[in-house]
Amino acid sequence: KTTLAEYLQTLTSDGQGSVPATYGRGFSGATAAGISLRGLGSNATLVLVNGRRVAPAVLADDAQRSFTDLNTIPLEAVERVEVLKDGASSIYGSDAVAGVVNIILKKNYVGTVAKVSYGRSSYNDGSQPRASITHGFGDLDKDGFNVLMNLEKRKQGAMYYRDRTDRGTVGLSALVTEGYDPVGG
């Protein structure tokens, strides 16, 4: 897992309605990612950073449902994540019907971390190069400040179903029952 969204989307309480970074059919673009607790949609899950509300993603999912883009939060800056799976609408309002995800950031990050990774599918497509550098300085207790900077670059290569030639009639079974055999000619 290379992003906060990838970690959160592995939770058992994350269900239908999440916006993965690979979802390219919506209006939110192929880089935004959101979480949907209890399958109620990403707009019904309240995402907080250090207990405070976060501005929604620039483009709403399907041009209607606003959500918090988890890919704007660098994984290196996260100390822990608290998940409240119960509907907490009485405390947080109607945007927390499915639950609350509170992302707690590191308060005193000092040092530099650089990471480079590369991945690809078993079909040698869908390459995913990633590089990040995180730097922090200043002691919050001693100096009264702490600055954390993060720079990330990642790219997701294309993966096409048409390149999966070993799948036989997967996805074509409806055509075969209508008398068309795309494999046999």
C-alpha cells in the first residue's frame, strides 16, 4: 500500500460507494480517492484531520456527491487513524451517517525520508512508478513550531481489458448464447 486511501479501503467496514483512485468513469478524475463506510457512499462518511473537517474534493463524484480526497494527505504525515463505524449524525451532522474517519497527523516530525517504488501487473502493464520525499524540522514544544513538507510524484499506467487475451469468453458469454462465437470465428 502506497497511499492512505489504499490502506483505508482495505477496512472491512469500507464497502460499496468508495471512490478508488483507479475509478476513471466519474467526474472526480482518476487521481481522487474517497472512503465509504458501511456502503452508504463516500458523501455519507465524514473525514476529519486532527478532529477538524476537511474541504471536499474539487470535483464531486458523479457531479453530485462531494467527498474528501484522501490522496491529498501524505501517508508519511499520518500517525494513526481512528474509525467510528456507528452513525454519528447526532454529534457530527448528516454527513456522518455512515461513520467518521479521523486522521491524526504527526505533531513533531523531524528528519527526512525519501521513498521510491515501482509496480506493475502480472501482464506487464499498469506500471506504477512512485517517488516521495518528506522533510520535517522544528520542535513544537521547544521551538513553538514544526514544519512538515511532503512532495510526491506518482503515475498510474493504463490497463486495458483488450490486452487480456487469455480470458477466453469471459465477458462474452451473452454473445455466445445469441449465436455469435467470437473465439471460434
